[in-house]
Amino acid sequence: MGTEGLLSPWVLCLLLWVQPCRGAAEVRLANGGRRCAGRVEVKLQDQWGTVCGANWDMSDAAVVCRQLGCGVALGAPQYGHFGPGSGPIWMVYVSCSGTESALSDCSHAGRGESYYCSHNLDAGVTCSGFVRLVGGDSPCSGSVELYDRDQWKSGTALSVHGAAHLGERSGAAWDRELQCVGNESSILFCPTGAARDETCTHGNGTHVTCTQYTGFRLANGSTACEGRVEVEVLGTWGTLCASRWDLSDAHVLCGHLGCGFAESIPGGGHFGRGTGPIWRDSFHCDGTEAHLGQCPVTALGASPCPPENAAAVICSGLSPGPLSLRLVGGESRCDGRVEVFQHGMWGRVLDEQWDMQEASVVCRQLQCGEAEAAYTPVKAERGLGPVGLRGVWCAGHEANLSLCNTSLPESKPAAGIMEDVGAVCQGSRRVRLADGAGRCAGRVEIYYQGCWGTVCDDAWDLADAAVVCRQLGCGGALEAAGSARFGEGSGQIWLDGVNCSGAEAALWDCPAEAWGQHDCGHKEDVGVVCSEFMALRLENSDGCSGRLQVFYNGTWGSVCSNSMTTETVSLVCKELGCGNEGNQETTSIYAKLSGTAWLDHVECGKHNSSFWQCPSSPWHPQSCDDLREETHITCTGNSEPSRHQVLFPTGYGEMQRRNPEGL
Ligand SMILES: *[C@@H]1O[C@H](CO)[C@@H](O)[C@H](O)[C@H]1NC(C)=O
Ligand SMILES: *[C@@H]1O[C@H](CO)[C@@H](O)[C@H](O)[C@H]1NC(C)=O
Ligand SMILES: *[C@@H]1O[C@H](CO)[C@@H](O)[C@H](O)[C@H]1NC(C)=O
Ligand SMILES: *[C@@H]1O[C@H](CO)[C@@H](O)[C@H](O)[C@H]1NC(C)=O
Ligand SMILES: *[C@@H]1O[C@H](CO)[C@@H](O)[C@H](O)[C@H]1NC(C)=O
Ligand SMILES: *[C@@H]1O[C@H](CO)[C@@H](O)[C@H](O)[C@H]1NC(C)=O
Ligand SMILES: *[C@@H]1O[C@H](CO)[C@@H](O)[C@H](O)[C@H]1NC(C)=O
Ligand SMILES: *[C@@H]1O[C@H](CO)[C@@H](O)[C@H](O)[C@H]1NC(C)=O
């Protein structure tokens, strides 16, 4: 209806009388859950109505998708797939060639009520949307492609969070930049840059992960870079619960908001309480993500959160000033190649005699702790941009680089110096669990001096495991595994003879041999299983049907079926690699139950991409009322069940039965 705004009300009146002869009639899609899918609705004579599904096909759907700027048609469901509409049935026997620019340009047989059509036969469409993701490992990740002038083109999204590319592809490239700030509710609202002259290759394609978290902000702080954490979930702002909020999560948020890094996470109530809902979602960031939406999220079994227990953060708030530093290309903000901010831009730092004295100053200035290593990046990691400093001489105790002797790139004696420099600071140390099919179980790996390595099992026990579990926000330790129970790692064996009391904040704070000193091989790599390790299974031997069980706090338990949704059933089947759908089996047999049930009121919604994100009542060993209330599912897909999730904790179930006292 683009031109109508220019017409006087009088002309508009005339136009309405002569509809549907001139101009494209407005079209919208209803009840599909998103803008680009749903029941087709057409506005004629100023009234919204529907389209009869008889004879409705993909050519017709293609026209609707094009008219709405929704990409290409993926489906043309005929008979009331998106529910019955209301109002007139404006068009029956629609027959588009597929090239029309509007549905009202297609031939049809007029209004439908005079024929046999009813609203139960309303036509629908599913369009691809304006944006699609290709080449990722799930429907919600991949490289961005944009539909533009009848073709998919790869997009360069400037600030779509955490751009990282997935390999080259063929096809056209979108020749504009999407300049998203991050607060837009849809990529459609991101400003686009001018068409670019330079050739844009697919190597620059942007990788995104969809998120239902549409905004982040800090409330009630004295600056924009501190406050109570507020998160917008699909348009509703609420306060984030502090129960699982940690410094790694806070670093990610500060970085995303352009506020530097997290200096501290004050306890509940520091910045008052919010008025909206309290989100109980837990983010599990490792600190390197560009955006909280990239971190794994769990909500299943979360305990109620009192409103005063709001997550908060005080960020460093540094916008770069002269001689500000950053480390790039490492695993965190505390390791990588050194860059310095000069004349409004970041430049490389080159030096020939770069050692621990200089690295110490860099680490100190960045508040990253002691220096662990000073290094010269290998060729592939060298910088390409402008040079900020050429030659740096520090005594080692300086508070920052501006107190060292430095020479600018153009100064004579330094002109020949070409080597980039890097630093690894203590703040880059990390621990992770590998090959255990989850965040909270697996082989212990430590990042130290810029390299991942493992831990040897001499003297490894539950107190040591407890430190690792706590450090990862994974609860308590259930098992301290030795002998490469989670497979052999590679690279360095960083620690041996670890002897924690259990109270240490980090594994490297425990007494142990010096870093890298050991008499071990990788066959002695240690692992842990923490109480927050979760897994899912269907009990029958095919792995795709039977009683639904979740593994939590060291035991398998069932799930009571109150408020079970079809989304929950589908997510279980997907999670287990058993297809996309399933049925909940009901039994009418009454029998008392003996086993534990962990969960009830699991209510997955259509936005949840994993079972662990679904809201439910808190984790609690309980029992369902009787057999009729336990959840049994039969998945209708026939894919292979995913071996990890089904097989790994099975041993625990058996151990439990043999040894009811525990592990
Ligand atoms: C997004 O943020 C920019 C500034 O960063 C602001 O100008 C704009 O109005 C914001 N848009 C919305 C939808 O909040
Ligand atoms: C895209 O990548 C190519 C080579 O990988 C590079 O030459 C070009 O400058 C990049 N363009 C942008 C806009 O980053
Ligand atoms: C903001 O925080 C202060 C304490 O720092 C508190 O007194 C005040 O009530 C808070 N305001 C709101 C709106 O929460
Ligand atoms: C910095 O330069 C001054 C003057 O040339 C010299 O005295 C001092 O030793 C230098 N400091 C370092 C750390 O090289
Ligand atoms: C460096 O430290 C000095 C002395 O502490 C301080 O005056 C100066 O502002 C600092 N500069 C930077 C860039 O941090
Ligand atoms: C571990 O530390 C305790 C003290 O916390 C000490 O008694 C014990 O001997 C140590 N074990 C080893 C193997 O070093
Ligand atoms: C987990 O198990 C431990 C002991 O095995 C127990 O103390 C704790 O309360 C349990 N937690 C839950 C949520 O059941
Ligand atoms: C999961 O779905 C529920 C119910 O629709 C919703 O409230 C919640 O925000 C979703 N969480 C995530 C992380 O998608």
C-alpha cells in the first residue's frame, strides 16, 4: 500500500470502491509463529480475509513469499494447516504462474463463500525468510545469507555477534554490510551500508547463532557500565537471577556492551531489584564468547529466585585511550598478540628483544595478573594492520606501557624491527572438561602458557575433583576418574601429584609438582564427573522409546508427565537423535512406583533449542503419583540414537543398582 499515503483521503475513498481492480492488495501471514509463515490473509475492501486452499500450490506460495520479502517458498500447506481464519474468503482457485509480484495479480475465481470453501480449508505458506543460515551444525547456526533480488547472497554482518567464518562457498555475495548494533529486534532493522566497490569474497561470510535473548542492559548503576543485569527475552525485559552468574559470564556481557571486562560481580541487591520477571536461565560462558546468546544455557530444574537475588556486574568501562592495550588472537582477553591504541586506531607492537619484563607490564596494565610467557607469534598469527610501536624497553615494574621507553614506528633506530610480540598472562588460565558428552563431565584440561594440556592421575582424588567442579559451576564432585577414563588427551601434561584440600578456588592453587613436571603418560589423564552432569535417555534397548529418564546428581530418575507438551516430546526425540517427533504413551494401569523421579512440570516451548533449556519445577528427588503419571515416549523418527548421551552414564545406573549407597 506504499503509494496510498501520498493520496488525499478523497482519492483513497474512490480507490477502495474500485478494489480489487488496481494496485497490489495487502497480504499477511497469521498464526505461523513468525512473520514469514502462516495462514495467508488478504486485505480487500478494507477487510482482512483468507484464501481457499483448493488448487493452492508452490507457485502461489512463491508469490506470497516474494510479496512479503520473505525469501523463497518452502511449503504451501493447503487445508487449514495454520488453523481456520475468519472474515471473507476473498480468493478461490488461485492460479499464479509464480512470477507475479503480488498475490492479487494472480488469476482466481473470486470470492469463496459462494463455492464450497470453508475456513477449515484456508491456504497457508511457509517461507524461508529474508535471512537464512547455511553450513552450521544446527538449524540455528551457520553463515548468514540474505535474499536479495531473487537470489541468496552471503552477507557480511558487521556486528552480528562474534563473526567467525565457516569456509568458502560458491554463489553470489551480498554487496552490502549489515550494520547491526545488537539492539535491533530483527536483522531486517539493521542499517545497511552502501554497496561496496571492493570484491567481497565468501571467506568473509558471517557466522551467527540465533538467540531468543534480544537485548542486554545494565540497570540502576551510576554509569552505563555497571548495574543489575537485565535481559530482554523475545521483547520482554526482566532481571537475571544471580544463582549461577559468574565472572566468565560477566566478562562476556561487559565485552558485548563495549564496557571492557568485568571487575567484579557484586552480590544480590547491590543495584536494587527490578520490576519485570526474573529469568532463571543460567548462562555457562567460558569467557571467550562475544555475546551471552552464544553461551550454553540451561533452565531445567532451576530453583525459584527471590527478586533481590539479581545478577549484577561492575565492568572496567574502559573505552580505549592513548596507549591502551589489547591482546588479540588468544583464547581470552589475557593472552595473544599485543596491540596498542594510537591516533584513534589499534596498531601492532613490534620488537626485537621482547621478554618477560615487557610482558609483565602488559599483563599488569590489562589487570590480567602475572605474565606467564612472552612470545613471538608464528607467521600465521602475525598482524597485518598498521604499526603502533616499534621497540619497547621496560624494566618490568612499570604500571603501564607509557612508563616504559617506547619508539614510534617511524623513528630511525627502530626502523628495521619487524617482529610482532605476544604475551600470556595468568588471567588466561582456564579449565575445561573434554570428551565427556557434557559441560560437567570429562577429561580435565588446563590452559596454561597459551597451551591446553592434561593432568596426571597420581594422587588424584575427590577433593581435587571438587575444586574442578566448583571452578566450572558444575556443583560437587561425584567421581575422580583416573587412567584416561575419558580418553587420552594430547600435548602437555601440565600437573601431577595434585593435592587439593578441596577449598581452593582453582585447581592451580592446589599443592602439586611444578608446572609440566611429571613422570606420566597420557594414559594416566584424569577426569571428573560433577553433580551437575546431566544426561537423558529412553529406557528401551532401541534408545528411542520407553520411560524417559534424566541423569542428575549421580542418579537416573524419571520425569512426571504433568504439563507435558508436544514440544517437550519432540525435543527429547531430537536430543537423542531419534527423529523430530514422538508420541507420549499413556497407560491406564495403576501401580505404585518405587524409583525416583527428578522432575515434573517440564514445559518446553517452541523457542527452546535443547531439552536443558526448558522450564520445569526444581530438581527434587520425588515420586510421580503412580505409573500413569510417569512419562513414556516413543519417537517416530528412525535415526540412530546418539551414543554419547545414552551410553556414557549407563554405567552409573548399573552401579547404583548394585550399590544403592552411592558411588
Ligand atoms: C540501538 O542503539 C543505538 C545506539 O547504540 C540507538 O541509536 C538506537 O536508537 C537503538 N535502537 C533501539 C531499537 O533501541
Ligand atoms: C574479505 O576477505 C578477503 C580475503 O580473505 C580480504 O582481502 C578482504 O579485505 C575481506 N573483506 C572484508 C570487508 O573484510
Ligand atoms: C538503585 O540502587 C539503590 C542502591 O544502590 C537503591 O537504593 C535504589 O532503590 C535502586 N533503585 C531502583 C529503581 O531499584
Ligand atoms: C629508558 O631510557 C632512559 C634514557 O635513555 C634510560 O636511562 C633508561 O635506562 C631506559 N629504560 C629502559 C627500561 O630501558
Ligand atoms: C600509566 O600510569 C601512570 C602512573 O600510574 C598514569 O598516570 C597514567 O594515566 C597511566 N596511563 C595509562 C594509559 O594507563
Ligand atoms: C596432601 O596434603 C596434606 C595436607 O593438606 C598432607 O598431609 C599430605 O601428606 C599431602 N599428600 C601428599 C601425597 O603430598
Ligand atoms: C545430591 O546428592 C547429595 C549427596 O549425594 C545430596 O547431599 C544433595 O542434596 C543432592 N542434591 C539434590 C538436588 O538432590
Ligand atoms: C524455553 O521455552 C520457554 C517456554 O516457551 C520460554 O519461557 C523460555 O524463555 C525458553 N528458554 C530458552 C533459553 O529458549
